[in-house]
Amino acid sequence: MIEFTPSDGPTLGVEWEIALLDKETLDLVPLAEDVVESLIADGGVTPRVHRELLTNTVELVTDVCQSVPEAVADLTASLDRLRGVTDELGLELLSAGTHPFARWESQQVSEGERYATLIDRTRWWGRQMLIYGLHTHIGVTHRDKVLPLLAGMLTYAPHLQALSASSPWWGGVPTDYASNRALLFQQLPTAGLPFQFEHWHEYEGYIDDLLVTGVIDELKEVRWDLRPAPHLGTLEVRVCDGVPTLTEIAALTALTQCLLVHLDDRLTDGGTVPSLQPWHVQENKWRTARYGMDAIIILDSRNRERLVTDELHDLLERLTPVARRLGCEAELADVEHIMRVGASYQRQLAVAAEHGGDLVEVTRSLVAEMRAGRPLPISADSG
């Protein structure tokens, strides 16, 4: 039995993975342990600043929040505390699906049995997980809603992936993918797209099979793009690449929360949640990983297709009343801003084009955007 602890509403939790960079070279540095120890010494650390798989990474995790503005304020406070340490250590911060030029072979794995076990099992693929993501937890009020909501949210996974796509390079090499991270991460066992179960007992049976056969040792080793988090009473949406700005985090979090509440309203009113066939879900993931904001996605079982940005414009109009109810109308409106200025992968490619393909300059632009908290024009002339 997997007990689900219901939430009292569509609460929010956000997890933001952040890379540590040398201020001069802008390459990754293995100093996460030093950063966390410095935070402890300063008395400013909370359980919401975590180490991650690689020693170049820290993760900021919010408390349980009631609204998007509250979640963004929580992240802002944690980021300010983090910068108080990293500035003193001569470090910069970056968040994107991948670092533009850093190489996975040079990275160190954090100490701990959990990480050692993962690398021992996954070897070459596990060592390549030089990736960064943005994860959002949305509270669900009843166990029986979780799986229908998961299936319904898979219809909108390509929208989130396109907006957040920020990993066009891998180890300094252009991939021609908007989100190389999306396809790289799914190489791990139990990662990638989730299975779609109709009933909770089917999900329980699946997890039992994994435990009995030794595929996993604990539930959190199921690393799906969307997954139930029963102990928290949430559905965790792990689709998004890491993004460099708090403006983008706010917009993506608002869109995620509004989508889930919109689908939950249908269930509460006695309706059903539309879902896509698994092969359509899989194809949409590949299309938005490859083409990002230029992807043409599949909408339904009749094979209707549409440009993802056109679909987003109409979706925002439908979700605006929900956003007003949840207190995140301004943040949801910033999805339009992302579409105007370009997703992170588009901005990175523009910087590379302006600077003759110099990926240090691309990395510098990501660092600058993170400090500014909003997407920046690539030059003074670009407006």
C-alpha cells in the first residue's frame, strides 16, 4: 500500500537546480559542499538549500506555499542568502538545462550512498547527467484525482517543455535541439515519461514490482517527468529545463498551477480529464525537445496538430480566470513575455550568433540574466 497524504488545496513547492561557476572562467566548480558549509557557519542555512548529484550543483527548495508570489518570494530569499556566500567565494550562479561548454567527464559526484549506488548502476549514462531542472509540486486534495490529473497534464507537457527549453549545447557542441536535457535525462532507468495508470492499485502494483525485482530501493527513485509524491500530497511536474530567471520561474509555475487547477475543476464537477495516447505524448516530447517554440504538437486522438505557441496563446486566455482566482494573473501573463523575447535556448542561440559562436559569452549572458532576474536583450541595440 502506498499511502497518499492529501493536500488541503493546490499548494505549491518549487525546486530550482543551480550550477556553481568560477567567476573568471565561467566553468563549473565542485564547491557545493563548501557553499553549504559556509551557509551553516553563517547561520543562514535552511533545510531548503540542498546538495545534488554533482558537486557543482545546489538546489533551492521552497517551503509549502499557497500562491505563486509566495513561492517566488521564498526562492528570492534563499537566492539572496546563497549569493551572500557565493559572492564571497568568487563564484557565479547559472541555471539552464545544460551548461553551454562544461564537459561531463570533468565533474565530480557528491559523496553519499544514494549517489554512489546510482552511478554504480547507471555508469556511463549516469555520469553524463550534467543537467539542471525546475520541478514544481502542486497539491492534490484526494488520492483518486492524482492519476487522472497526471494523464491530463501530459497533454500540456510539451507547452512547458517548449517554454523552458534551455539546453541547445552539450559539452560545447551544438545539438540542434532546444532541450537536449529532456532526451538525455530519460536514459536513466525509471526516468522519462510516466506510465498512465487508471487506478491507484495499478500504480501500487507497478511500484511493488520495481521494489521486489530490485529496480528501485525506494519510491523517489522513480524519476518520471511527472510523478506522484504521495508523502507530500502532490503531483510533481519535472518537465522543465532549468531556467535562468525568476521571471521565467514565476511564469512557468503559474502556468503549471493553473493547468492542474483547471483539470481538477473538471473532475470536481463530475467531468473527465482529456488525455492523449502514449505514442502521441512521446512524439510531442520529442518534437518540443527538438524544435522548442517552433514545434507543431499533436492535440488529440483525431491527430489534429498546431504550432505550440498558437496553442499557448489560446490556453492563456482560457486560464486567465483561474489565475485571477489563484492570485497569479500577472505571473501567468509573463508567459506571453517569454514568447515575445524567446525561450532561453533562443536567447542563447542569439547571443552565440552575435559573438561568433563564443560559448563563454553565452554563459556570461545566462549569469547576467540570473542576476537581473529577467530575460535580457542580447545587446544595447537589440531593445
